[in-house]
Amino acid sequence: MAIPRGDAIALARALVKIDSRNPTLAPDSPGEGECAHFLADVLDDWGFSVELIESVPGRPNLVARLGSSDAPAFMLNGHLDVVGVQGMAHEPFSAELRDDRIYGRGSADMKGGIAAMCAAATLSADSIIDRQVLVTAVVDEEYDSVGMRALLKGGIRADAAIITEPTRLAICPAHRGFVWMDVRFKGRAAHGSRYDIGIDAITHAGLVLAELEKLEHIRASGLRHPLLGRGSLHASTIRGGVGMSTYPEECVLAIERRTLPGESTELAIREITDACAAVRATHPQLDARVTLTTAQLPSDVRADAPIVELLRSAMESEGVPVRIEGLSAWTDAALLNEAGIPTICFGPGDIALAHAAEEFVPVGEIETAKRVLTNLVREWCQSQSE
């Protein structure tokens, strides 16, 4: 399918029509390969130098370049993978255009943003002299960010970056991180009538949860971030027990802790171990082991950082109201910032619709994002040449 040069709406609809569900999250899915190859063909046709780099077999990252490969670089980034489609209220991959919205899985998260950034880079080509613009589209952001990690390990670098995640066209310089932990409680199996020898692992998990609930009340009046508010903790899943008449020998509690910039993984783990210790002080039989499942860092760029000011200027030039907000979800911006590439989020669509039964992106927001990003790239190229 030929996409007219710089046509963000046509590109967004074409991308949404391609099933690129993350195979780790949806085992029956094809992955991002077809979507990556399609976008590579489009960008090649639009004049980019394009490379597909496999970080996982059949799931390539896309790196497309305009300008000199050894010049200062500005990166526009997005992810190609989408989540599952079970329970959706409309056809997931029809890309139906209705009421000035594109409907479909990935329309907001984040193929509308990818289309806007690709079109913007294309329309800025005439200003890219002795500079380069990198368009990167990665795999696996929805699970473990294998794609972005591979790009960074491969040495990709830029002076600044924007990820076009859905922000409702707000500038989002910060988001929380997260820590996933398991707490395994060990009890003693016994007949339900033998309270004298049975140890209830599930009840012990409940006691620790009550202790953690106290911590949440304290946290509500504690450390806050100007854009993100406070950190949080919740119980995600719990499993244990084998039958009605048996004291449960084991219970496993999964916990998610959303962290603010400055809060570490070690702090999150210590909160849980301290809660277990507090319960153990009155229930000596408590046997609990805390293990880390995975963790991702928060992301935080100053609200007056050069990349924020550049985007603000581009929005003002296009008559777009400037809002600076925290983003509720985690993104690959954290990995880019950790690598020393100042990165913020800005894009069309609402993160509240990501992964939802109804997902859409407003056509007008895609077009506005395209205009703003076109202006931004041109301003960046001009500022670099001064």
C-alpha cells in the first residue's frame, strides 16, 4: 500500500490495520515483524535511510535516518507492539474512521503518534542540513523493552528525544517507575480441625497486607513530585491453599510499587520487608520471603530543560495550548534518560484509552502533533546550526 508522502492519517490507519500484538502478552499473535517491514517500506519511499535490526528473531527494530549519520541527532521514537484484544468493543484492526477518530488496538497507544512523528520528520527534511533526525520504532515496550534495550546496547545516541506516547498533546517530562515483587508465605499444612498444629499462610499474607495499608495512609501525606503526586503500592494477585479443610501451607502475594523519581528499588523492597518484620513482632510464626520480579526506573526531566523549552516554543508557534503534566504510565523514556539522552513524551491520544475495550485516537490530534513536531525539528536544526 502506497502512503502519500507526509500523510499521517493514512499512515496511522495503515499501521492500525496490521496486527502487531506482543507475542509475550498474546501468545497467538504474529508480533511486530509485519508492521516494522511495512513502516520501513513507507519511510524508504519517503526518502529515509532505513535499517531493520533484529533484537528478537522475527521482531525487528526500525531505525530510519534523515541527514548525516555523524552529525548531531534528534530522535523521534515509538513502539510498534500492542497488547491483546480480548473484550474489545469494536473490531481491533479495522482502523475504522468515525466521528473524526481512528478506532483500533494501538490507535492511541501508539500508532497515531508514530504516524505523526514520521510525517513530521519527512516534512522537515529540507531543514536537516549537517544534522540528522532519527526515527526509531521499537518492539516489546509493552513487556520488557527488549527493543529499546537492544538499540541502546547497539550504541544508538542522540542529543535529545521525544517519544510520541499518547499525552493528549501535553508535554510530559516525568513518569513513575515500578517495582514488581513476590512475597512467599510459608505455613504448615494440617487438617482444618487441627488449629493446634496448622499455620495459615493466607492469614499471614492478610496481616502483612493490613500493615502495607497503613503505609499507604502515611504515604498520602508524604513525599510528592510536582507533576506526579505520590508513589503508590497495591496487591496485584494472591494465590494459595488447596482445599476447604486444609490449613494452607503456602501463599504467594504479588505486589506492585509505583516509584517516584528519587525512590529506589531497594527502598520499595525494604518497605515490604519492614512490614513483614512488624507483623512478625506479634506473630513469631510468620515466615515470609520477598523476591524482586522486575523493576523499571522512573523518568524525570526538568520542566525548564532545553527539550521542554523547545517543544513549548514549537507549540506556541502553532497556536497549541501548552500544558506540562506528569504521565501516569511507564515508557521507554526512562531508559533513554538513563542512557544520557534527555527524553520527554508528547503525542496524540489519551493514555486512558490504552489497553481499553474501546481505543481510538482523534484525527485532529494526529494532525496537530504532526505540525508541532515539524516545527520542533526545524527549530532544533536551526538552533544546532547557530
